[in-house]
Amino acid sequence: MNKNIFILMGLIGAISITGCTKDFGDLNTNPNEPTAVSTGFLLTNAQKSIMDRTNNSFWGSRRGMQLSQYWSSNQYSNESRYQLRTEVTNSAWNDYYAGALQNLQNIIDQNTGDNAGDVAGYGANENQIAVATILQVWIYQQLTDAFGAIPMTEALQGSANTTPTYDSQSSVYASLLSNLDNALTSMDASAMGPQGDQIYGGDMYAWAAFANSLKLRVAMRMSDVDAGTAQGAAEAAAAAGCITSNAGNALFGYLSGAPNNNPINEDKKTRNDFAASNTMIDHMTATVDPRMSIYYAASAADGVFVGEVYGLDETNAALTPDDAVSQRGAAVLAADFPGIFMDAAQVNFLLAEGAARGWSMGGSDADYFAAANAASMEFWGVEQADADAYAAANTYNASNWKNSIGTAKWVALYMQGQEGWAEVRRLDAPTLNACADGQLDGGDGVPTRMMYPLDEQSLNGTSWSAGVTAIGGDDSQQAKLWWDVN
């Protein structure tokens, strides 16, 4: 799989497909100036855009990585006290809808209808549609798990509908499962996969495993509010085959230089706003976790692992010298550290939870729990002896499976901040620290959602108001999402 062709590949693809003229009108078309952007370019651009947003210094670092308390702020620490900037919300919302989601919808549209044959050279039509749909589901789940009700069924219609209605989160989740089922049913693994695919290189068998893994995640997240639907979907996904080894991980490969390096690496070149949080360091120290020396670096001052206190005000955060606390590890600051869409550790934890609930997952909760930890250790390059010692000392507790799975999963979801935050809210494990200098949003504990963009209030006010009503009438960071019932 060649991942060294991001933009160049797409631009070449945009002009590479030509065919016989269909009528004399085509003689007036300049073949060197294509009228539509290649679907290969759109797919590459969407995949990179999603991971760039997931890993950037705001939506990724100041929100995901801090709401899950993987990192603490060295300075400008108001986000770690839950004063989230409205411009970040506006930007993320707009980028997802007008950027990646719209590009993926363009792929679907071009592969649908009478002119679908024009883009079949970029991959079988059904496979292009399936891959675009799977990625849309990934984005929509992140959006609904951050905000609650969101535009979905009326979204992505451009000027035809600039004020889309908000779908309730229960409705969004039903659509996520339906869309994944449609993608899985329609794809043809024996036909050509989409060009421009930087995740699996067009391998549709791998995409099917990714889709089933995503289906499992969607199902598990709704398990406490719609157990019947969740169980049926989870069991079907497990039976069909998910990502259970690191060989199948859905990763976006970054390169060594800008603009195709990991955004975290690019940000670190000019500023250092984050360090290890004391929440994570204290936990990993107590469990003698061998991943700690990979996730983080020992403090330069004395060579020990010390976390920056979480939730300091800006004055106190700035008082701590960088060399007095553990900084982020070299592995996660590397230019080519991959963006993670889905990995085997997360999937095995999901399978473990399903089994713990008494569902038919194809294995036991204890075995899947062990496999999840083993996959995480392997992914991070931990020596086998160290991984074995950790497993022996940190065994699965079936009688308190939510805490056992939730805490171990939180550690394994490092560098997937939004996912870590979602699972802490759902499983209530582990218990994260209170902000040391108090939080700034008027709440009492980790936010349970993000407030809607201010742009939506002014540009789509009626739909925004209905969306607020759908989440209980409270557009605050303390409102509970549909699936968050604990």
C-alpha cells in the first residue's frame, strides 16, 4: 500500500481517465480540463482531512486529549478547566460538514445514477459508495457523541437546503447502523476498491472488517438505552468479522515532512502547550504500565515520571518548568505517527464488553480483555516480557466488568482523545480528576457534551432550537447525551 502519494495521486487521477466520445457535443469538451474532481482525489482529501482534524492542536489536543485527561496544559490552560472556545466549535463543525462529509457525499453522488460509469475507473461504483459511507458514519458518530442531536438526513444538500433540521441522537444512531449495513451488503470484495484510499489501499475485505468494527462500536455505545437493537447489531458484527489483530488496524499513514506530517508533530515545532497529565501518570505508575515510557518521557530534571497537575489556572500552569514534568513521548510526537480510525485493542475491548453482557461474541470476556491489552502492548512496541508481567498483575475482574474494561480501555485509547472521552462518559470508568483550580463552565465534573456552534444559532436558529429541545432543552456542557444514562 503506497501512502506517499496524497495530493499528487489525486491530481494525476483527476486527469487519467478518458473514454470514447458519446456524441458530437463531447467534441467541445477540453480533455485536459476535467469538469469534475476525481473521486480518488476526493477520498484522499477526506481521509486526510478527518485525521488532521482529529489530531490538530484544538479539536484534537485542547479538547479530545484533555477532556479524556491524557494531557494537561502547560499554558493557556482554560480548556483544561472546560472553558471551550466557541471558534473551535464553529471551525470543527464547518470543516466536518463542508469538508470531509461533503467530499464523501460527492463521491457517493458521482457513483450514483446514469453517469456512474464515468467514474468506475476509480474503483467499482459500489465499493466507492461503500467506503465513502463508512467514513461518513465515522464522522457522524464523532459529531453526535460530541453534541447530541445533529443535522444528518437533511445535511450536505448545499444551496438546496441551508437550514437542515437536527436529527435526534437516537435517530442518528439508527441511521448509522442502517448505513453500515447498506455499505456491507453492497460492497463487492472481488471488484476493484477505490483509488485514493490511504487506509487500506482499496482492500475491500479490510474495509468490511472496519465496517463491522464500527458497527460494533455504534451498537455498544447504545447498549444501555436500546439493548435489543444493540445486541443484535453487535452479535452480527462479531460473527461477520471485525478487526481483532493489529494487522487490520484502520490507520492513516502520515509522512516525514509538511504538509503530510502528523499535525501534532507540526504544532510541536513552534510551541509546547501540553504535557503528561497527573491523572494518567498516577494511574500508569500504580499499575506499573510499560506503555508509560512510550506514551510519555521522563522529566528532564530528575528522570522520573511526573504528571502536570490537571486543571491549573493559567498562572499556576505557567509556573511549572517544562523539565519538571513528563512531556509527551517521542513516538506520539513523530512526524509519521499514524492517525487512528480504529484499532484491534479498541475492538477487542468492545467484544469483551459484549461477552460480559451475556451476548454471543464468539469468545469469553476474559479472553477478549486479554487480547485487547496484548494488542495495545504490541501496537506500542512493548517488550513481550513486560507485557506479560503487566497482564499477570492487572487481571480482569468479571464481577466489576465496567470498571475493569472501562479503565483498561481508557489507557489503550491514548491518542484517540474523543473516543477516550466518550467511553469515560458511557462506562463511568475511570473516575477522572477534578480541575485543580476549579472549572470555568459552571459544572461539576468532566463535561458530558459540547455546546453547539454559535454560528448555528444565527444561521440555522430554528433547527438549532429544535436540536436543543431534543437534548432536553439545555445547550450546556452538563446536558446528558441519549446514550449516557449512568
